[in-house]
Amino acid sequence: MAKEPGEGWEYNFEGRGKKVENPFDSSRLKEEYKLLLSNFKTVQKRLDKLVKTAIENGSSSQRYWSDRLLQANAILDDLVQIWKDGFPSLAEKGFVQGTTLADFVLNSDRIYSRLKRDPRFSGKLKRIQGPFVDENVVNAIYEDSLSYLEAAASGGKKKIESVFKATKQKVIAEAKINRQLAEGILTDNNWKTAKDNLEKTFRRKLKRDGISDGNYLEINGRNYNVSSYSEMLTRTRLREAQTAGVQKYAEHTGNDLVQVSDHDTLTEICKKFEGHIYSISGKSKKYPKLEKWTPFHRNCLHVIVIFFDVVELLGFNPYPDEEAA
């Protein structure tokens, strides 16, 4: 699991006997990432406190629960706003980090560097002025991510409303049982049994809904902690932005080949991709078509970078003194 937002993107990977460092300064990206995650944790704590206190205090008053629901909804609205305020800048920096790595890896290739200086072949290379950002791509990632978070927050509001309604019903039911005891309708033993059953049913609902563990969000039938889900979404979509930078760099420079990093993964879904070279278009006779860009799963650490093969470009290696790609 990625512990840092730039993990895997701060360098290429061990290749040809050395580690290639990414010249992109990721310090600001890390600061923004950590601030965003800290804000998510604050939202989680606020919800924990509100929901726990509301359930413990309880009330049969509709006004009481309406007020608490408004507060919960406001907290979840804050979650969405925090994302809106913080993620666009993060995604943009991630994209630039990806283009920076792609640019550095390509221009570090010895044969590619010779081609740039060789008047016989330099015209065959599509060159750009270093790293860049594509606002359309960044905005598309942001908007798609936002739709997921908004849906999660909306589901969270409904879940909390359901729990508050169940809590109110429990309070009313308890009052009824207590009245029946006072009126002699229930014996002490029956009253205790009825109250225990009521409490067990209520606690089962809290457990089933994930409320007992602070999981106020529900996505595809699974309960999620607000902080952990928001972090997972941020981490995954940031890595998509980083990969999109490589993808767009390859498109602008006309490079069709990419390579997946290799760190001896134990993750099954990644093993078939690790270290392999792929053709983006699928037109290469030597390399298979790229079927999937990184990340391969939500905790994926793999990086995908430009790979240069001069024989793929020219049909031969004009520099036999250099080891062909």
C-alpha cells in the first residue's frame, strides 16, 4: 500500500543497473496530500462525536433529530468541499510529476540522446519543451472523482438519517415499555427481557450499518469509514493523474512503447504486468498491446514510463556501438 503520494513516482525503477531519480520536486505535493488527509480525519472525528452523542443522549423529539441530521449533513457537505478545495491542485501536480518522469526517462536514454543530435534522424523525433500540464485531463479526473465522493456523501446522509430514525424509535419503544411496567402490564422480568431484546436489535442494526465502527458511508453494499474512503479515493485518483501525465507525454512525443516498473511484487493482479514492455497502440510486432494503465488496483505502487526502442522507430540500430534497446 502506498504510504506517500509520490511513492513509486519519485524514481523510475531499477533498470540497467541503476535507479533513475525523478527531478520533480514532490515536497509541495506531499504537503498538500497530508493536509487533505488530515482534513478528512477531522471530518471523521466530527461525525463520530455527533453520532455517538446523539445516540447516547437520545430523544423522542422530532426537532432533536432534525437538528442532529442537519448537523451531520453539514459535516458531509464539508467533506465534499474539502475535496473541491484540495484535490484539483493535487491532481495537477501529480500530472506534472508524471510528465516530468516521462521526460526525464526518455531523455536519459543514450540512444535517444544521440538521435536528437544526429541530423540524419533528429527530424523523426517529436520533441516537446519538457514537462507540462493538460487541464482538460486533470479536470476530467477531478470531476469523475468528485461524482464518486458526492454519491458516497449522499449515501452517508441517508444512512445516518436511518440510524437516527431507528434511535428515535428505540427511545419511544423504551418509554412504552417503562409505562407498561409502571402500569403493571409487565412484570420486572418481562420488562427486563423486553428491554434487553430492544437493545440487542438496535445494536445489531448499528453493527450491520457499520455505525459501531464509524463507517458512515456505504458504497456498493460495503461500509466505509469517511476518512479511509476519502484517503483511498485521493490516493487512487492521484496515481491516475500521475499515469495520465505519462500517457499524454507519450501521445505528444509519438512514443508508442511503455514499461511497467518492477519491485518484485507479491500482488497477483500485478505480476503479469511487472517489468514488461508494451505497445500503446498494439501495432508493434515485438511488444504486446498495453491492456491496462497503472494503477492496477487501489493500493498499486507500480509506475509506467516511456520506453525507447530505436529499432521500433527506424527499423534498425544506427549505433551498433551502443547496446540496442
